[in-house]
Amino acid sequence: MPQLSPLSWLFLFVLFWAVVFLVLSLLWWESNQDLSVGLISENKKFKPSESVWYWN
């Protein structure tokens, strides 16, 4: 393994944990049912109000 400078080791350390937290946050976001777009379309009672724009 080639010699790395301390700054490179620090960069690799930060990059590793940034990727770990990014993957964990994406997994949490996908598993969160409240923020799912599919749930809104499945809800039959949900009727979005139609926005009416009066342009003169």
C-alpha cells in the first residue's frame, strides 16, 4: 500500500463516514411511510384543490 499523507488519511476518514451517513439517511427516508408519495395517491379521500389563476 502506498504511503499516504496525514491529510489524505483525514480525507478518506471523512469521506467514509459521509458515505455511511448518506446511505443510512437514504435507507431511513425510503422506509419512512409518512413521506411516501405512493401513500398519497392511494388515499381515495385526498382530493387536491384545483388552483384557479385569473389572468387579466
